[in-house]
Amino acid sequence: MRIGIIVKLQGSVVQASRKLKDYLTERPKPKGIDVLCGLKHFAIITYAVPTERFQGIFPDRFKLDTVEIDGQEMGLISVVPFIDVDFTSAVFPFPKFTMGQTNYRIYIIDTETGERCVWFLGTTLDSWTLAVPRYLWNLPWYAGKVNFDCTLNKANGLYEKYSMKTLSDWAEASVDLVQSEHGRLEFPGFPDVESALVYLTHPLAGFYYRRDGKLGMYRVWHKELEVKSAQLISANFMLLSDLGIVKTVEQNSPYSVLIEPINEFTIYLPPATIG
């Protein structure tokens, strides 16, 4: 497998070229309580901010997977809203659930393994099933009332309207997006579009602080995500401003916005507790 690396030259950070085929793997066979779900209205709204804003957020085992933009080393953080549809067991006959969800993730490297992965600040979930990840597995998941109002043009597969609002004491959020046939994929700091898409769409491991303070991790699997660019009309992510990672005045100027109307993920459970 050919693995892309970050190269430092004369103090600068250069993202090496990566090919998606080098990161695609066969789906590990689900077992036990592993979950299969469709992710509808799946969006990745990413911000590039100075690296110092991430200090103290994750353990020393991990480091930011940085990019250089206009001569400055930056870290990337994404807000990922979607609706879980047909959320069910990947192994056994089981009822299917539908629920709104938003993930907050920072792109990092695990220095023990060299794997590119994400650090989860947490998740809002609109479902009574929140009790399982929150209390059984101590995941940093929080209640939120999530509403999507989306209009998809069936002729071209683009969103004429994409609106998500979340009411939550932990992470109130709102975002409005739109797509255009003239939208382009552009990723400053990467050698090409494919390398950026590997970075943004294909981390398969996520780490986080459990609610009891221990380090946790879980893995997912999915095929290549067929995302397209979108334009942000407005956004307000309370968690990012409260933590000082992305200031309110910066949230209407994202690094990139990607959307895929629906995809499918396999989630391998239960999450692991490390150490």
C-alpha cells in the first residue's frame, strides 16, 4: 500500500500526493453488534484555522494533519451533518431507525501507527437511542433536536436548498447550503483534488475522550464517497465558537463544502477503550 506522508521543507508543510485506490479496502465482515446505516443529506463543512487553536484538545499521542495555506500552517476541522436512515444491525434482523446527527471532527495523525484519522469533539443525536452510546459506552454524544429542510433537483442531482438546524444545549447549530452546476472542487494546500478527498472523506478511525475521561476509538468502513462541491450561504456552529476554534465571524468562510445525497457506512461496535 502506498501511503501519503507530510513532508516538511524549510519550515513549510507539504501534503504528499495520495491516491484513493491505495486506501480503499475490502469491507471487514460485520459481526456481533456491528451496525449498517445510510447517511442521507451527508455534508462535510470544513474550516482551516491556525494550529494553535487546537492546543490541549487531544492527547500527545496525536498530532494535527496540517496543510499550508498562503504560507501559514493550518489545521482542518469539519462539521458533518446527516440523517441516519435504515440504521440497523449489519448481522441480524432488527428494527430500522431514522435520526438526525451532526459530528464535529478534527483531522489528526496517530503517531503510534502513522494512520490518518479524526478526533471527535462529539456528536449531537436526535433520538431516544442516544442512551446507548452515551451511557453504555460513554461516548461524547449529546441530545439535540435536528431538522433538515432540503430540496434535491432530480434532474442534475444537486441541492437547490439544504438547510439544517439543531437545537441543543451542547452544540446549537444551523447551516444553509446550495449547489450549482458550475461548482468546482478546490483545495488549497493539496497537490491535487484526489489527495484532498482522501484526506477529507476517507479517515476510517475516530478517537475521542469518553465521558469518563478515558481514550476511546471506533472504526467505520465505506466505499468511495461521491461528494460534490457546494456553496455555503450561512452557518452558525455554537460549539466551534464556544471553544474558540472557529470564530463566529469566520464561520461563513469555510475552507470547503462537500455534499453527497446518500451513502452507506458500516460501523464496528462496541467502541474500544484504550489504556
